[in-house]
Amino acid sequence: MGSLACSWLTGSYPSRTFFNLPSSTTTTSSLPCFTIYCCNSDFTSQLSKNDLKFVLHDALDAFGVNTNHARIAREGFCSQIRKLSTIERETSICINRGVDLGKAALHIAAEDDSLVSHSSVPLPVDDFLERLDHLSMGYCSRYSSSFASSPEHFIHCLEKYLYVNKGFRRNGATSQSETRALYLHSVLTHRCGSASLLLLLYSEMLKMLRLWGFLSFDIEVFFPHDSLSSPRGYCKQKTKESDQLHVMTTQSLLKEMLTDLKDAFWPFQLDRTKSPFLRAARAANCSESTNNSEESAFELASVKAALHRLERGVWTSVRFGDMRRALAACERLILLQTDPRELRDYGVLLYHCGFYKEALHYFTLYQDEKKESFGLIDNVEEEEAMEKLMIRLNLILMEEGWSLPPDNKKFLRNNSEPW
């Protein structure tokens, strides 16, 4: 493992006990371990339930962190995505749906809050759902006259209420200092959110207004792919062909939300021109290193400084993400079953955490799924990096009796930071 590995590792292999995790405590024994298969899709069609054995919750339990609330929140998220049918995966979020996106987003926030804060009190999901409903009721009391107006005037009033009266605004969330914009409960509190969460708010208001009988025309919401614009509604009858690229389905919105979290907390933030996987592979010296010696020197210095802060119990540099929340995002993306490459990305994080056996397992699952996914476009550099990682993992697992100091688990310890 190279010198650029990552700030929570000491550069040594973990002990053999890393692969023999103790069973969960009595407080979590009745909760699911998430060796589950949530819904139907082409991706993971060949996987059995036992193939998806996630690491994060069990590893935290083994290190004395109570994951009871995190497991409950994960099950809440899974209970929503189980409702995703093949048709609904390709259906616009503006059409009535079985998945409650508000609940799903709040369960995501509740799990990450539990992982970071280690609070004995779970995030009050129901209270924030009530706040979400109050947002729609507030529109009804202020703009009731818009219900009998033209679709254009109705949309104008709705966006004035959301973006002017209530003050919700777009935030790119390009660093950890801005990641509160990626969690629905924080967006409802601070009124600053990512494009995906602003779209969720917009669609939830439309859902409630339609449920109450106040929405009498078909409306679509334009999802912006730039870093500044906010979601905007338009009458569906005036849809242009070019607008189809900006229409979000239930599946694509969930994927967008989770990918935002994955990118924000990915532990390898340097050289954003490369994919997250390539950045992680480069940190393991399984991809071409940068030719920028100044950047390489800065990265080495950042690793040492971050490691020193972690040893003192201080939050690490924002340039090195949060392994716990990155792992959680990867696990949820795998459960969503949209892209086999999520198996590979999860595997490379497990490699950096010292879970070599599990990392090899997910790399193998990715290769098996890739064979079934004929439309998957391969990136030659990524494939070469993964082959090198698999060779290294096989060599590591062939070794017998290897054991080095076990103090390489700092990424799992309580180095939490307030929301």
C-alpha cells in the first residue's frame, strides 16, 4: 500500500481479527444486517441475497459504536425503495408514485446523523415530515387565488412562494463545509439546498396540492444540470424534446441525491477531473500518479496533518472526506441497483479500510455484473487499475499468518463534527 493511501490508515495491514467481526449486541440483534435484495431491475439480476453483505454497521458495532438508530434508518430507506417498480423507475417524479421521496431522504439523513453524532436520540423523521407538509399548507393559505388561475400564473406563484417568500436557495455543496445542503432536514431548517433536494421539495409540494385537489393540469419540473440554477416548473403540454434530458424520475432523483453524498464525502478529493474510483486507485498506487509534483507534495503533507489531527480526536481535513458516510452512500447506491460500477467503488473503499476479503468479493461481483451488462461502457484506465487491485488483493489473501498493529481504524472512531 502506497504512501498516499489515506489519512485514516497508518500504511500497515490490519490484523486477522478484522475479518472476524463479533456478532451485533443485543440492541441490534433483531435488526436487519442488510444482506438484502430490494427490488427488481436488470442490475443485480444474477445476485443472490447473500451476495450483498455490507460491512459498515457490523464494523462499527465491533468497535463499540451503537448502530441501532443507523440500522433502523437504513431499513426505513429500504422500505421505500422496495416500492420501486420497473415502470416507476422510469416515471417522472411529478406523477403519483408509491415511493415517498421525503421519507426516503429523511431516512438517509437519519442514518448519517447517527453515524456521525453517535447520539442516543434518533433524528426525528416524523417531525420533519410534518414540516414538509406545512410547507404545502402554507402555500394554500397564501396563494389560494392561484388555484383558479392559468397554469403559468400558478407556477409563478408556487416558485415565488418557495424561492422568495420561504427563501429556499441553491447551494452547490462542493465541500464538506457545505454538506448540510445535501440533507433534507438541514435544508428545511436552513433553507439552502442542492438542486436535487430543491427538486424534491418542489415535487413534494406538487404531490400534496394534487392530493388535495388543487392541481388541475399536468406539470413537469425542469432539473438544472449547471451549478447555479434552481428547479423550475412548466406546463407539460408545452414540453420540448430537449426538455426530456432535464426530467427526473424517482430512481434518477434518488441516485442524484446519493451520488451527491458519495462525491462530497469521498475520501480522495484531489484531482476532480478523475472519477472517484480512479482517485482511490491512485491513492493505492494502482493508477498513474500525477505529474504535478507540487500537488503530490501537498497531498502528502495533507495526509500527515490530517492523521495528526485524527490522533488528537480532531476532525480531519475536508480534502479527505468522511469514510463512514462515503461507505453508507455506496451501500445505499448498491441497494438502489442502478449501476454495477457502484459495486466496484464500494470495493475500493473496503480495500482502503483493510477489508481485503470483502473488497475482492465486490470486485468479483462487479466483473460478473459487467459481463451481463452488455451496454456498460468500460474505461480502460479504470479497468487496468481494478485489475491491479485484484492482483494485489489475491496476493494479500494468499499470505498466511500476516499480522500487524490493529490501530488502523481511526475512520470509525468518534471524530464527529456538528451538522
